[in-house]
Amino acid sequence: MPTWGEKMMMLQLDDLHVSYGFIEALRGVNLSLHQGEIITLLGPNGAGKTTTLMTISGVVRPKSGRILFQGEPIQGWPPYEVVKMGISQTPEGRGILSRMTVQENLGMGAFCREEKQEIRKDLEWVWDIFPRLHERRNQKGGTLSGGEQQMLAIGRSLMSRPKLLLLDEPSLGLAPLVVRRIFKVLVEIHKRDTSILLVEQNARMALKVAQRGYVLEEGKIALEGPAGELLRQEKIREAYLGETVGA
């Protein structure tokens, strides 16, 4: 079986700097993701995790540095062009269209596509992995529960048929049973040859599904490595898993 180093490089961030006015949000971030890989980005609030995803997706323009997707520089591209390239983001807070139905929200995820038969196939797949959405397909997005809205946000991202899925805090504010369901679906999405970059507050679950992880602190990568090794590190266990090591 090939190692990740032998697989095609899908995403690479080289010395990425992002500023909001005089505030440096990212200070020289270097990160890589190979085809078919799940990596997770951990860190405290304000570390720059969401900024990293928004810069990749084109919502935020970098001050300097490069973003390479399948070898092509995409830094500064508008978001719709990034989506066309094969990158889709599920934002923190879900961002669903509350006055539109579930099916209309999902249709918005396919706005860059024209092949109607393939869009219908992908819609059926979303119904399969999120049967609750099919039950609620004619219901307004704003009337869904928090877990259902998160399912809808992920489903909408999948409707663009991404090669790379950016997920920002998918478990935020959800009950444990719903969180387990969401992470089970992430594994199913990954089996469809979709690479995933996951920002997640639940570090234990994130590191269990990911192959590798990065820890972002004050806009810089502080730690990186295989997920299993990060789970064993004292700093990770104390800061993100709530354990007291050596007590």
C-alpha cells in the first residue's frame, strides 16, 4: 500500500501570511494534504484555523505566500472559481439559507455544475447518507434542528462534488449522538475518494478519523505529525483532551 508521501500532493500552503488590518492572523503557515487523506487542524480559539480555511476557499485574500491545489497556485482566486476547481467549504455556523427548503439549499451547492443527471445522482447520495434530510426535503432550512442544519450544510458542500472538503467545526453545539453520526458520515465521504481538511474542537474524535494533524497556535504551526502520535503527546492530551498527564 502506498504511503501518503507517495500519493499525489493535493493541497500545499507555503509560508502563508494573512492579516486583518494590523492584526496578523496567519504568520508563515506551511501545511500539506495528499490525495485521499484526512488531516485535522487543531488549536485554541483565535489561533487562525477558520482563517486558514477561508483563505484556501478564496473568501479571505492572503497577504503573501502560496496556496497550491493539485500543483496550481490559487491564492487570491474568487470563491466560485475555487469551487469549480474542486474545493468546497462547510463553514462554521453552517450558513444555510433559512427561507429556502432543504432541497433548494442542496441545489445551491451545485450552482457551478451543469450535468443534470450527475447532479441527481449526487442528490440521491446525499439522501442516502442523510435520510433525515430526505424526510425534511420540503421543510424550510431555518426550521431544522441544529444537527439537521449541520447535515444540510455538509450535504450542500457535497453537491459541488468536491475533490477536497473543508469542514469548520462540524460538531459545534451538537449532542454527542449527533456528533457520532456526523463523524460516521465523514468516514463514508472519505471512502468516496474525497480528501478532507477538518477543523474540529473535539480533538479526540478528529484525531481518530484523521491520518495526520497540525496544531495551530497564534497563527503558526506549533506541532504536526501522524494522528496517533499526536494523541499520545502530553501537550495535546492536556490542552485538547482534558487529561492531566503525570498526576
